[in-house]
Amino acid sequence: MQNNVLILDFGSQYTQLIARRVRELNIYCEIHPYHKIPANLDPFKAVILSGSPFSVRSDDAPHPDLSAIKGKKPLLGVCYGAQYLAHFYGGKVAPSATREYGRANLSIVKDEAKLFDEITENTQVWMSHSDTIKDLPVGGKRLASTSDVLNAAYRIDGEDTYAIQFHPEVYHTTEGKRLLENFLVHIAGVEQSWTPAAFVDTTVEELKQKVGADKVVLGLSGGVDSTVAAVLLHKAIGKNLYCIFVNNGLLRKDEFESVLDQYKDMGLNVKGVDASARFLKALKDEADPEAKRKAIGKTFIEVFDDEAHEITDVTYLAQGTIYPDVIESVSVNGPSVTIKSHHNVGGLPDFMKLKIVEPLRMLFKDEVRRVGAELGIDKTLLGRHPFPGPGLAIRILGDITAEKVRILQEVDAIFINGLREWGLYDKVWQAGAILLPVNSVGVMGDERTYEKVVALRAVESTDGMTADWVNLPYEFLQKTSNAIINRVKGVNRVVYDISSKPPATIEWE
């Protein structure tokens, strides 16, 4: 059934936000790089072109073939997408005399109905471009302007092709979600039927069809993603799911035991494997962040290979990969860069002859939680903060030693337990401590110390694609700092990270 939306990514920092807004309308969408348009467009009922850091006038501007899309499917060009449709279809794009970045107000042409239905005159929109559309493409008809941009929105006669020079997906475009709904629901006729219940039903059926009677081995982490993946798979294949929880020596304090305990009442077949010495050996003297991720990923695969061999006839390895992992690990040939590799994204080595199954691959984090609630998973577990797959290895800057792991586990436990005690844990999306590769001078009693510095990090976010630091109470930070310095041998200074994403990332490595 044609009821999906295709978003072609030209490398904009906002592309993921377009997907978020579409999903919030209970409409399923997928992001594909502009140069990898799906060969089969039948599942897609509408297409959105994203923005881009490029100019359509540059020699290396992204230039996909839209012959199978334009005029054949409802199409919305956003920012670069709007300029693309003008530049390559008979219009003219030129440098703007007045660059428009930030808030602007839209003057709407009233005789055009659907795109601006129920949208307020002079509504606030967010602009981010240095080029402007001087002449509309063939068949173009202006829909809206701002004080500085004459052709802020237009459509092409005879087609369901629309274009806007502003960004409807960002918070500062106050009625952007309504505009997207107008385009997708009222123009393109897409049904708003993508709900957690529908996802569970569809995914369980797909897993039954894909996996059949084969056996699946799944790596549990104790976090939301792998737990929801496990319950979905268990619902589909029951006893043929074998869950393994690996202690990589880089977990939070006492986490190995507590995670095994929480799964006892969930009906899952779980085996705990303590491979901490193996991981620490693989990480010995390794300080480069990417090299550490790769070493952990390689060892993780090797441990799984060993455990999988103890289960006869295993066919699949299941992973809790979610959509932000996929997006951040895919390059759009220049416009988007690989920020970091993810330990659970990518193929398996040839020696491990298992197929991959990833039931959550197309979900954002908040969607995973909603699916988990639909499956009846305890809300305490669903509310747990995200924790990186490589664990504390990417929160220890520089090389990894058992002593550094001990220090960070103690610091992290004080911080996280403090958030819970102060009623702050559920107000924070993710929190953790980072051990810095520097020592600082301190005084304890009458003695001079020269010990480690730790940074505390707490952010608020919806899905991890963007994040803001949390303004934790000064009294809480004061008490937490005192507790860490007094109780954790080896630390004499605590700092708090007040960076947002972007430009920083949530994790430091």
C-alpha cells in the first residue's frame, strides 16, 4: 500500500528534523541520500527534498534525476529543494542581496488553498539561505513572500509540486507542522496510520515471515533499545530467541548483576557472559576514539561468535540498532559526514556466518519507548537513560585501564544515584561522567594532590539528534562535586559540561 513518505537528503543539518515532524503526524517516512533514490518508488506516496549546505549554482551541487518523481508524485522542496526545483526547471536562482537567516514573517497569497490552509497571516518562519529565487520555474505560481524574499513559497501548475524557502521542520517555524500536515495529508492524501500498535503488529508479522523457525541470538545491554528488540522478537519467535548479556568490563557500577536480575521476570532466555578481561586486553594502550570503538566492536563479535557456536543452528544475530545510529553512520557523499561509527551498524565479518535482523532500525528513540509501552514493558526500564554501546570506554578519554574504569564507575554511580535522589533523573534525557586525560593540582588537608579531573554531562533531548545541556540546580552540583571528591580516590576536580548538540556531540568521543 502506498502510504510512506520519501525524504531525499541533500546534506542539511535539519533533515532528521523533517523526519521527526513527519513521524509526529503518525506518518511513516524514510531518509535516503539524494544520489541513492530507491529503484522502487511504489511504496512512497509523497516526496520531500531537504535543504543543503550547497548552492544550486555551484559546479558540485547535488543534482539527482527527479524524472520518476516530479509531476508523478506529490513533491515538496524545502530551502535547497525549492531552489533546486527553480534552478533546474526554467527559473533563476541568484545570490541574495540581503541574506536571510533566522526569523521572518510570511505574507500568504490567499487564493491558493491547501498548503497554507488554517495558517496565520504573517506567521513566523525560519530562514537559512544566502541564495534566493529570482524567477520561478516554468508553470510556477507564487504562494507566499517575506519582506526580503519575494518567492518564499510557490507551486507548479498542473502538478502537486510545492516549494518553500523556509524550514517548516524547526521549532522557530511556529506553524511548520501544520504546513507539513497540509501537504502530506490534504494534498498527497497520506494516511496517518503509523502508530506504535500498528508498528508492533506489522513488525511481529514481518519477523515471523523473515525468521521463520530459525534461531536468533541477541545481545542485550539492559537498555531500552535491546530490551524492546528482544520483546518484539520474543513475541514473534518465542523460544527460538537466545539472549546474551556480555559484561565488557565497561559497564556502570554493579550493572552486570542488576541487568540480569531485571530480565528474570520477563520470560526471556538470557545468558550472562563475563568477558571483561577480554575487552580490557583488546583495549590495552589504545587511545584513539575510533580505534577503541572498532576494538570493542571486534571483540563483541568474537564473544558472540563463541557463544553462538554453543547454540546449534543459529541463523540470525539481532541488534537494537535505531535510526539515529543508521543516519549518523551513513555519508551522503560529502554533504553529510560520518560523525562516528556505531558498534552495531554495518555488516558482520565473513567468519561469522550469521544474518542480521534489526527490528528497530527505522525508529527514533522516543518511538522505541512508545513501542515498548505498547508491549507492556515496565516504564522504569523504558525511562532509563541511553548508554553507549562501547560503554565507559568512550567516556574515558585516552587509553583504558582497570583503575580508570574503577574511578569512573564510582563517579558515575554518585552522579546518577544523586539525580534519582533529587528527583532529577526523569527530567534528564541522558547523563554520565567523563574522565579527562588531565591531572590538576589540589589541596586535601595540608597535602598537595595531583589527581584526575572528571566532567559531568546531562542533556535534554527527544531522540539524540539534537540536545541541550540541562541547567541542574547549583546546590545539587555542589553536593555531587563534594561527594565525588571526598569518596572517589584519584579525583580532585569536577567540572560541568554546558555544551549543546550541535555543535558538540552528547558523548565526548
